[in-house]
Amino acid sequence: MDIAVTLPEIIARLALSIVIASVIGFDREHKNRPAGIKTHVLVCVGACIIALIQKKIGFDALQIANAQPKMAGVVRADEARLIAQVVSGIGFLGAGTILVQHRTILGLTTAASLWAVAGIGLALGMGDYAIGVVGAIAVIIVLVFSKRLIHIHPMKKLEIKYKHKVETKEFINDYFKKHNITVVNVNFKVTQNLNDITYVNIYDIETPRSIDYANIIEDLSMNKNVMEIQLVSI
């Protein structure tokens, strides 16, 4: 009997790669992330193909060794060589999904999902269905359900530039108290130009999950004394 990956097995592994990557890619595309269904499918299928090629190289070496025992010590196949190149090479693709906007980093989760999908494709291509399927389930749980299962009060830095210190600070503090926003730390800075005094407060705040930061910025900016307000990265 020939030692090889049969055509039905090849089709099954590639088909499973497409299905799993489509599910993971759908979550990213539904959330309007840089890499969607097509990118995840191509990464997973590509990794699966590389693993199949690596598997074939190993089987070919084994067939030669069986047919010609004298060549057994000469003909060898390193099953990790091609796979290692996929693991390192996928980093360049993941880097393309990471963006830095206004001191905020976006796309890290999508880059990680591409890297994970490549690993799933390698597992399926090597015929390790249990690793591939269980790994896919773990990735989907993290992407879809992690925020629902793990409740974290996110902390942000809010920079507010304003005039008229007393009344504006009172307005800001009342707003935080009314909306159950916790001030963990605050830094102050004063700038004076001629007769004009400008105050800058940088608040480290924790907010309830129900509050949107865009609403906080919009509400506070309605005060006539607030000149500028923005979120800054921690």
C-alpha cells in the first residue's frame, strides 16, 4: 500500500479549513475589521496547503527509504521546516492590519486571529483534526463571547482643556458623579498667555460598560468653558 495523503483527504482538509476560516473571518468582517472572510480563508487554506506539501515531502522520503533501504540514512525530511516559515511569515501579513490612529492602536485582535487561523490551517493540513477543530472553537469563543463572559471596567485617559477653573471643574466633577464615572488619578497643567489662563486636566477614569466614551466627550464639550477634549492612550 502506498504511503500518501489521498485525494479525498486533501479535499476534506481544505474544505474544513475554508469552513472554519469563514466563521472566524465573518466575525472580523461583521465588526468592520481590516481582514475579513476572504483574507482569513486564504491564510488558512494557504497554511493547509503548505502543511500538505510538507506531509507529501515526508511521505516521499519514507517511500524512497522503504524502496531503497540503503538510502534511508541519506534521504531525510524535516517536517517542521516549511511549517516554521508559515508561522514566521504570517507576522508580516498581520502587521498590515495594525493601524495607529490618534495614539490609539487598532487591529491587534485581527492580526492575532490571522496568526491563529494560520495555525489552524497547519494543524488541519497535517491531519491533526482534533487540534484544528478544538483550536478553532477556542478562537471563536474568544472572539465572540469573551466580552460577554469577562466583565472588565476599562480605564481611559481623558484630556480636557478649559477656562474658568472653579466652575468648569465643578461641572466636570458633577458629571462624573452623576454617571458613576470613577476618577482613578488626575494630572493638572496650567498655561498662561498674557491675560489668558488655560487649564488642562488629564483624568484616568473607569466607566460603567453601558457608557460610551463618545457620549462623554460630546456631553462635556457642550460646556462653553471647555475648549478641547480628547481620549489619549494609556
